Amino acid sequence: MAGVRVVGLRKVFDKKTVAVDGVSFEVKDGEFVILLGPSGCGKTTTLRCIAGLETPDEGEIYIGDRLVNDLPPKDRDIAMVFQSYALYPHMTVYDNLAFPLKMRKYPKDEIDKRVKEVARLLRIEDLLDRKPRQLSGGQQQRVALGRALVRNPQVWLMDEPLSNLDAKLRVYMRAELKKLQKDLGITTIYVTHDQAEAMAMGDRIAVMDKGKILQYDEPHVVYEKPANIFVAGFLGSPPMNFVDATIVERDSQIILDAGVFELPLPRDLARLVKEGATSDKVVIGFRPEYMTLSIERTPDSVFQADVYVVEPMGSSYVVDLKAGEYLLKAITPATTRLPPIGGKVWVGFLMDKIHIFDAKTERTIF
Ligand code: ATP
């Protein structure tokens, strides 16, 4: 097994599209790392450079201690799984799994042993005689994974491998894949644009935008302590609410004036904000799940809003609120007493769970 190190990776297509713009990160031996970001942010290109399918314009890629920039894909000791399964349609599941080993001239009995081992692990033993078209999407996906697994590579590279599955199978497979990865301890780099998948599976997440890594940390850190507005807004569903505010000083008290509400800051936080902000403009962020709603005013109440829509989600409600120009979302237990649509509700949020960003740089102040 081996870790992966990417240093200063840059890839430009057609002399003008900067797909990857100075990306550096390290994946420890046995770690499961996610490259997460919106479409076009450079995740796939980064992965393809590591695989050897693209040639970087700048930067180094190490697998273990080996600089692999000049090695062809087949000599990098990696296995790849892509969004499309690319199984050989005329071959049985058995032959599909055996193919990478036959190519490498493994002895016949060794091939048989490994194919059966992997089939057992992925629970596809009963499907070995079928052709790909006789399999469901989820079964095909497992065969594709099996083909990557069968030869115990140093590194797995996966590009949205679950994206073709229905929601239920996807959630099932992501747990299965995570378990498998931990059991086998294969260093894994996994590309997705699905933040829930990233949170559920990754040991660490690299959040990317416009060819750069904006934050690289454990899921709970990226979620609770986002580095900037982009990361804060990308993780979480429904996403974090953002409200523009101005820093004002009144009777030696620092207040964030957001129009729809005013937030007096405790002394420590006031100092942080004054020192950290590049102007008097900031953005306040608060997550839907850290908001409280109540018909009567409570000590937590910060402002009043109109109930706009209520979306029942089973054990909880997602409540859309209209406050001034803002449409905000709150998550509240389904037992919460709410006024009818159009009625007024008091909104509160936990002060230690709010985020304050600099409006100009979009960086986190608190
Ligand atoms: P997606 O989730 O949509 O696959 P991504 O984050 O993986 O997106 P990339 O596929 O790495 O993004 O693409 C990054 C940028 O590089 C995009 O602007 C894309 O259009 C461009 N790009 C990717 N491959 C090529 C190519 N072969 N030729 C020209 N431009 C390319």
C-alpha cells in the first residue's frame, strides 16, 4: 500500500481553459479522500492526471515515494472505476473480473481464486455466469468495482462510481464501498459533486472550485468550520442561509445590522469581527438545523418572519421563511407548532453556531 502526494498540479486545455490551477494535497496510506465540487471545477482532470490519462502542464504526482509523472497508467499500480461501467458486454461476469489478471498473465488457478474471493466480498457469486446486460445497474456497478479490486492495486481512483444508481441503492452501496475500503485499506481518491456522499464516505474532503482546493479537512471540520462562503454554502442540505449585514457601533456596543434583524455581539466576538473584517460589510451565515421556530417569543428569538412554505420530511419539516428580501430555510422537528402559511413565527439561532464572513474576500471571520 502507498499514499499519494500531488504537488502544484496545473492543467490547461487548449491554451485557455485552466482546469486545474495549482492543486496540492496528500492522501495518507489507507485513507479515503473525496474531491468534492460543482461541475467543471477540475475534479475529474485532477483524478485523470493521477491516473496518467492526462499529462499535467506543471506539478508532481507521487504514489508512495515514486514520482510517477513519466509512468504510463499501467505501471502506476492503480485501479480506476468510472461513472460508466465499461464492462465487456460479450464476456460473462467471471471473465470481466478475470480479464485484468489474464492481461497480466496470472496463473489460471490464482485467477480463479481471486475472482471468487472478490465475488464473495461483493456478493455477486451467483452472477458469475451472466452477461452484463442480464444484470441490474447496481449489480453491474459491483462488477465494475470488482474488476478494480481483483488485483489489489496500491490506489483506487473512482469518478462518481455510484451516480447511475437509484437513490436507495446508492445509499446502500456507499456504505458497502466504505466498509470494503476500510477492510482492504486501499488508499482511495473518490470524485463526487454530491456533498452528502462526500460527508458520509470520506476520511477527508477536498472542496474544489475553479481548479483550486478551497479547503481540505475532515468532514465535520469542513461542515462546522468552513473556510469561506463557497464551502459553507456547498455543504449541507438545505444549504446554509446567508444574510448581508453592516457592522455598526452604538453606545460602545458592536452590532451587526442585517436589516431584518440586529445582532448585538458579545465582546470577544465583536473584537474578532472588527479585527477580521476588511470593511464594515459582512455576511452572516446560519444553518437550517441550528434555527429554532416558535409562535411565542422566547429568549432565543432574534426576528420575526412569515411562514412561506412548509415541506414535511417525515420526522422533520423544512420551513421556508420570508424575512424582508430574504427567503430562508429552517429545519424543525415535525412536532413544532407552526402558524398557518402566511402567519408570523419567531426565529432564533444559536450564537455559537453562526458564521460571520467578510463580504469582500468571502473568507470566514468567525
Ligand atoms: P464534472 O463533475 O462535470 O465532471 P469536473 O469538476 O470533474 O466536472 P473537469 O472534468 O475536470 O471538471 O473539467 C474542468 C474544466 O476543464 C472544465 O471547464 C472542462 O470543460 C474542461 N475540460 C475537461 N476536459 C477537457 C478536454 N479534454 N478538453 C478541453 N477542456 C476540457
